[in-house]
Amino acid sequence: MHAALGVERFCIVQATVYHTDHSLIFDALSRLPRDRVRAVAVIEEDVTDSELQRMHDAGSRGARFNFQKKFGLVPTFSAFHKMVERIHAMGWFAKVFVGPSELPDVAPELAKTQATIVLDHMCRLDFGLGVEQPMFKLLLEVMRRER
């Protein structure tokens, strides 16, 4: 499909439903050209260094952190910072899935990390509410920060 569309490089993101079972991603990465594909994993605080290295060797270069309460995977901020510090040391980025109700609490925590942050799903904002809505202004403030 990628070849048919002319897509040369792409990233596979671990779906929330699979939690930390990366077997599907590992399988896909093993079948695809290493120079064209990367992955984003879902990790928890107890992930071992060897598992992180296994993910890295397979092609992972980011970890997804889900702050949307409805999924039941919300890390504490302490755990988030510990995990981000570990992945940052490996050259990975942090992919943060946060919605408008969580953004005010999560935004200050993002400023505390040295890692590159990717905001997943544009923070699930309702852009029909316009650019004057408080959460859009907060999103812009977060995006103006380095990293």
C-alpha cells in the first residue's frame, strides 16, 4: 500500500487497545525495510532496560503516553518523568495523548522534560469552537516551547 501511494517513510504507532503487547509491531517491523519505518511503543514504569533496547533495535524511536482517563493507562507525573528521562537518553521522543480536560494539568509537566514532545491527535480539541477558546490558546502556548 505504501509503495502504491508513493509513501517512502512511515511510522507505526502502538494502538491503545494492545497496551504493552508489541508483538504486532515487532512482526510488522521485521517484515519492512529498516530504513523506511519506525515505531512508537507504549511503555509502563516497570519496563526493563533490555525491553527498551529490544524495542529500539526493532525500530522504535518514541513512546506514547496516554493521559486520557477513559483508557485507564494514565501514568502518574512522577512515572511519566522517569520514563521520559529513560527514553530521552535513547534519543526517543514522547508522544502525548491528552484531551482538553487533561491539558491544563499536563501542559506544565511537558515543560519540565528535555525530550521532544509530540502532541497526539492535536489534543482532541474541538476546532469548531474557534481560535479564541482557552484550550486552543493553551495548545499554542505549549507548541511555542522548544522541543
